[in-house]
Amino acid sequence: MKSKIWIHLVLIVGAVVMVVPFFWMISTSLKTYVESVQIPPTIMPSDPQFSNYLAVFESADFFLYYINTFLMTAGRTLAQLLLCSMAAYAFARLVFPFKNTIFILILSVLMVPMQVILIPNYALLTEFGWVDTFYALIVPGMFSAFGVFLLRQFFMGIPKELDEAALIDGCSHWGIYWRIILPNAKPALVALAIFTILNSWNDFLWPLVMTNSESMRVLSVGIASFQGQYSTDFPLLMAAAFLSTIPMLIMFIFLQKHLIAGISLGGVRR
Amino acid sequence: MANVATEHRTGTRHTKKKKLHDHRLWAVLFVGPVFLGLFTFYMMPALASFGLAFTFWDGLTAPSFAGLDNIIALFNSDIFMRSLVNTIVFTGVAVPVTVSLATMIAVLLNQRIKGMIIYRTLYFLPVVTMPVAVGMVWLWLYNTEFGLINYVLGIIGLPEPEWLFNPNIALLSVIAVYVWMTVGNSVILILAGLQGVSTTYYEASKIDGASKMDQFFKITLPLITPTLFFVTVTSMITSLQVFDLIFVMIGDTPAIVNPIRTIVYGVYESGFMLSQMGYASAQAFILFLMILLFTIIQFWGQKKWVHYDA
């Protein structure tokens, strides 16, 4: 019993360290500028300024940043779910020449850090005329070696008897993939979806490099340039930071179970 | 009889061949899109970046051959050497701290205690938060004049360091934020590993009179070494590539020997602020070699401490 109290004590100290920055972000975001630089600081805002959030929308086109981020995230995620699961089906179920070689080639992409491909991609997308368009934000992010690997591993675990029965019923491979494999692979698909959503929403270096006009800005780039502009107005900055991260916090709270199952399944945040 | 048998055999071979043929078309349809995409946007650029490292290129006019000039310039540059050392220090400190902290938290969370889900949620919150936003919040917490941390330290009567402006501790300050941000991810992974450890081991050791400490070091730790290995390798690879936090916390001070700049920051600065694409590619390529080398060392070293046989 006594040892349980100690465990709680240690865990609570850790939890406080985790939560205080969030608390401080929200608390500051509701203060007036004067109150935010007051010494000693107030713990809670004396008169909550919800107008700070309106001010964020007035000083930058945050609404547009939301739309851009949403389109980038949705485009990448839907495409990855479809394209990666198709490839995974082939590697799990079909017999074709050079299957292993192609699979290993795809896996080798996992080793290449993003920064290495950044500059040649910038040149390539310039060539395509895609720089500063949604094509640059979405298309290269539609393909994921990690997604193929994760789904292939999961598909291998689905009993083959299921598709053999379907084959006898005259199903094509597309039919087996669509009607047998996909419905049976929901946990893995949800895991991949959550990873892709999270990484696209929070992505920074890629959109920073591949877009330059204000109308193409996503949230991460938006708040970073916001910081450059209002570097000392911390209530405004904290409101912007909180606004940009709210959707992911909400998603996390609702999809916690899936997210944690997914991490245990897929291994890592990529 | 023999005739029938041959006919039968060729019959199956025929259908098998037909099936194989069918598979080929399906394989092109299923794998084609992803392979084409990965080839265009990942494989080809990775190879191109190797070539670009040996050129001078401003991103607009045609690149010209530079031989080893970029590499030589890098190793003669104080700025790059500083970034290289910073990147190694960053990973060298962040990874052991994250993994050991995460192991401790995961072991505590693995006890049957009330509120486990709440703790897990709270520890994981920073992982889903946008890194740029995390950087901004911590800039504010670290603020020397009005920051919460120094205010609290002042009350307790402790010294109030200039977290990000004191060159001796600036990097450590950023590492602390990074650990704060990523530890939850490792906790979840290690927790999954711990839950795979069969309870019978503990029961047997209890009969033998083993203490909790003995149990942890002699049973738990060896059994989760495969998980710990995985967590170490992946967090090493990601921490070598840290950018968002550095970008936000460094502010607008290009080309200065900044105490918190990393290699990836240098790639961005050279390539996209100073238009030295060849020079930037050389830095990216060195980073890639570093990641490869450290990963190989890890895989080679695992024989000494990872137990797969349980």
C-alpha cells in the first residue's frame, strides 16, 4: 500500500511537468499583454480575454491556414490508405517476378532521411511547376514505404482461407482486396490513418520549403511566421499555438485507444 | 495411363502459368502507383542528392562540378563543425535520457494502479502537439524576464539561468524540451513490451525470494531488451533529424555560430536561405552517412545487450 502511494507521487510529479506548459499556454492566451508581462505573474487570467483568439484571426488569415492544412492532411491520408493498402495486398497475396527485390527497394526508402531528398525534390517540383501549389503539399506525401510495410505485415496475418472462399465464388483480386482484406484490416488502417493525419498536420519543413505565398501557408508555417511578426506579444502567440494544435488534441482524446494500439502495432511516430 | 498422367501434369502447369500471368497484371496495378511515387519522390531524389553534393548549384542556373570542394569546405567551416558536434551531443544526451526516463515511467505505469489511463493520456499529450507550437510555448516558459520557470526558481531562491541565451546551457535547454515532447511515445512502446512479459516469471522468482529490485534488473529488463533496442534505434534516428524545435527556438539569426544549430538547420539555411544547394546537399549527405553509421553500430552492438531468446 505504502509503495503504491510512492508510485502515485512520482507519476503525479511527472504528470505536472507534462501538463503545466499546456496550462501556461492556455492561461497566457487569455491574458492582456500587460498582464502577461506582469511581475509576479498571475496564475489565472484576471479577466479572460477571449478576444485574443479573434485577434489571431484578424492579424493573419488563420481560417485559410486551417483549410490548407486540412486539405493537405486529407489528401495525403486518403491517398496513402488506398495506395499503400493496394501495394500491401500484392506483397501479401500475389506471386510475381522480382517481388522480394521490389519489396526491399521500397523498404530501403525508410532509411533515407527527409532532409536528404528535400533539395532534389525542390528542383523536381520546380521542374513540374508544382512549387507553391497543393500538388507540392499533397502528391509526394501520398506514397509511404512505412504504410506499405505496416499494412503488409497485418495482411499476412489475415487467414488465406477467407480469400480462397471468395476466389471460388468468382471474386477477382480487386474483389478480394476490397471486400475481404480491407474490412478485416481495420485496426491497421486506422493506425496508418492516425499516423498520417498527425504527421501531415504537424509537418513543417516540407511546406516551409515547398510553398512561399501567404495563400498556400499551412498552420505550422503560419504560426512560425506569426512568431516572427509578433515575437513579444505572447498572449497572441499562445492563442495561435493553441489554435493550431486543438484539432490534434481533440483527435487524440477521442481516438486514444486506437492511437495507442497503433503505436504498439506500427512502432513509431514517423 | 502414362499418357493421362502427362496430360494431367501439363494441365496443372498450364493453369498455374495462367494464374501467374494473371498475377503479373494485378501486381502492376496494385504495386505500380506506390512504386512509381516512391521512385519519383524518394529513390531518385536520394540518388540525385548524392550527385548534387559534388556540385556548386544556386538552384536556378545549371549546376557545375565541384569535386570534393563542398565536403572540404564543410570540414573547414566552424559553423558546420559546430552543427555536427551539436547534433551528436543532442542525440547523445536526448536518447539515453528519453529511453531511461520512459522505461522508469512505463514500469511505474505497468503496476496495477488506479488512474493508469489518465496518466498515460497526460504523458502522451506533448507527442500529438505540433512541434512548432511546442517550441513557442517553451520560448515563453524559458523567457528570462517574464518566464514562468525563472519566476518559480526565483521564489525558491535558486539561480535563474538565461536558458537559451547562455551558450553553455542553450543546447541542453532545447534537449530538455525535446525529451519532454517525445518521451510519451517511448513510454507507450515500452509499456507494450512490458505487457508482453509473462507473469509466471515473477511468480517463480517470488518463491525464490527475489526482491522487487532483483525482479526488475534480472527479469523485466532483460526481457524487454528487444523493445528497448527498437526504441533506442528509432529515437536515435529521429533525434538526429530534429528541425522544427531548433528553427523556432533559434529565431532569425542566420550564418552565426549559434549554440543550438544542428545539421538539418544548416541544410535548410544553406539550401533555402543562402541558395547554396550543392553545399546543402553535402550536409544532408553527411547526415545520412551519420544515421547509417550509428544505426549499423547499434545493430552490431545489440549482440552485447539484447536478448531475443525468451
